[in-house]
Amino acid sequence: GAGVSQSPRYKVTKRGQDVALRCDPISGHVSLYWYRQALGQGPEFLTYFNYEAQQDKSGLPNDRFSAERPEGSISTLTIQRTEQRDSAMYRCASSGGETQYFGPGTRLLVL
Amino acid sequence: AQKITQTQPGMFVQEKEAVTLDCTYDTSDPSYGLFWYKQPSSGEMIFLIYQGSYDQQNATEGRYSLNFQKARKSANLVISASQLGDSAMYFCAMRDAPGGGGNKLTFGTGTQLKVEL
């Protein structure tokens, strides 16, 4: 497609369940980023990849969060044993240069 | 550590008027990039404009311009001839490493702009 796509767009899960969020970047973009955005706040960095290599995961809040991009294209952000505090908008972005282009986000609600 | 400050939680502007959204930043890196994004009520994040720290001229993109004052560490967004569709949340962001191809953005808290008739 023309832009970054994410799925699912909405995810409701129960506390303790694992969730997997998917990001499909703009074709040809080398870099892929994950951010988390709380309501009324700006996005906060989680992790990023160049090709399939995870370059920086300093923003991942704890070891329940992990991400992969095995073939250098689609990426998956996994949250294990979800907690209510994980509820937020999770945004993916990709770039081929200076500018990061964002996807529509996945709204996660943990009950 | 980086920091982006947007001191205006909310702004109002009359249609067809110009409006300036403030952004100040703090970094010790000599090379950095500054960005503005628009987030309408639909929730998407739309890239508006980019300014590199070594760029000699202020960036412009259509009705958007970035008033870059390096010594004052400010990167204000100017929207000319405001339209009703400009009503949205606006985020200032900074990338702190040289070159493209991948480094994290640090965002401010945003300014909610409302354009009135």
C-alpha cells in the first residue's frame, strides 16, 4: 500500500493475555519505529529497526514488551501478560530518510 | 537528555488569519532535526514540515513555515491563512542524531489548535 498500515486497529484484551500488534511499513523503507501514545500526550519511543536489526530498544518499558522484524519488512510488537497500564495507542512509523511516516495506530485496551 | 517544550496547551485563531505555535528544545548535540506533526481528531499523525539544524533557511511547505531560531533554540510553526481543517493537535518533535535512516523522535506535549469562523 501507499502508507504504513497497522493491525488490528482496535484490540480489547483481558489482563494477563498476550497481544501481538502488527506493522507493515512503506515499501522500501529501511527504518521502522514503534511508539506508544497515551491520551493527551505525544508519542513516546519504544524501539526501532534498521532492516531486520533492532538498533535501539531503550524505550521498551519492561521485559514483557518485545519486537521483531525478521525479514526487514513487517514488524510485530508483542506484549506478554498484559496489564491495565499497557492500555494506550501503539503507533508504528517507517522512514527512508529524515522523515518518519506514521501508521494509523492500534488502540489497545486491557480490561 | 533531550527535551521539547510546547507551552501552549490550546490556541484559537480566526479563519484566514495566521497563527504561530511555539516550540523550544534543548539538546547538546550539534546536529539534530526538528519536525512538526498534525494530529486531527481522527487520530492519524500527519507529517507537516522538517528543519535540519544546519539548514541555513527556514523550512516552508505550502501554508506551513518553520521559524527556526537556533540561538534561542526555538522552532515555531507558522500556519498562514488558517482553515477550519487546520483544527487539530500539533506536535513538535526532535531527532538528535545525524543523518537519516533511523533515530528516535522525542515529542512535546502538543498544542490543540481551534480555528473559528
